Amino acid sequence: NAGVTQTPKFRILKIGQSMTLQCTQDMNHNYMYWYRQDPGMGLKLIYYSVGAGITDKGEVPNGYNVSRSTTEDFPLRLELAAPSQTSVYFCASSYEGAHSYEQYFGPGTRLTVT
Amino acid sequence: LAKTTQPISMDSYEGQEVNITCSHNNIATNDYITWYQQFPSQGPRFIIQGYKTKVTNEVASLFIPADRKSSTLSLPRVSLSDTAVYYCLVGALGGRDDKIIFGKGTRLHILP
């Protein structure tokens, strides 16, 4: 199993541009998540999904959109990129189940907006 | 979701046992306690999870007192490769819980 894969690894965007961060998992997990991590800080939840067709906002959803058309894929869309969105983005997935916080993380996408 | 408090940083030496304590005074009945480890430029990695008393796996032990208002992650005989940030999370994930908070974690630095 490849686990959770993310593309691209690095990206530089100009202010106002848009892009999609890709995330795919091959573990048949129902739950998927997007986090951002600013330098020296913990992770903040952007969006999450408990299954195909279901998405919910996390702590910092503004400026982002997600979709979940399949169990495997959970892309994150940035519209009108701003410097405040410069961060490292992590995708994660987990088994469906109460009380389980065992999330599997991807390697991250480092995004710079200038 | 219960707020957690951890030390910002800790130093220790190779071969020592390291204990990192997390306070969670407002933990709810259904909440579990989970610890993650994160190396630079990598995503966090699950270490251990527990509800009460003691849990042990091949990597660490987790001690939870009866009142569950704190927990202690114990790393036996640490090595330089255990230098990382360690996060304590408290919550119940079942259904549409949108308050998964990692916090700033504890930066553990292992010295030779």
C-alpha cells in the first residue's frame, strides 16, 4: 500500500492564482482530512470528510474548498491565493470508528504565495 | 473539545526515559487521549491512544490517572532519532466532529 499520497510536493503561486492540491489514499478509509501547518505551529483542520459525498468545515475553512466524489480522493482547492495561505498542507485519512484518532498522514505540500 | 496543555519544549539525553505530561482538565466522558510524533518536514505519526489506566505498545507507554485530567507519554531509553515534536490530543471522534485540535505540541530534543 502507498498509504496517503499528496501532489505536488512544492508549489509557488502568485497572489490571486488558484490551484488544487491532490490527495489520494489506498487504505479504503472513510474519513479524510486536510490540515495546514504554519512554521512553528501545530496543525489546524481546514476541512474533513466522513465519506464520499460528505464534507464539513474544520477550524480554518475560509479561502478553501473541497470535494469527495470517491472514497480514495479528497482534493483541496485554493481560490484566489493570498500570502496568508503560505503554509504546509497535510492530508490524512483514518478508519471509520468512534474514538479513533489514528490518522495516517501524507508527506505534505509546501505552498508559497507571493 | 477538551483543551490540552503541554510543555513547550524538553531536553533529555540518549538512553534516558522521557516523560511528557499533558493536562486536560475538561476531558469529557467519551474522550480518548492520543499522542502523535512529528519529525521536521513530515506529517505527524500516531504513537499511542488510551482511555484510562495504562497502555503500552512497542514504542511508548501512556499513563492515565483515575481522574483522567492529565496523561503522561513515556518514551523508554530515547535515542537521537526521538528528537521530534509530540502532540497530545483529547477528543471523541465518531460522526461529524469538527474540532480536532493539535495544539503546538512539545519539542523534545535528545542530546548525545
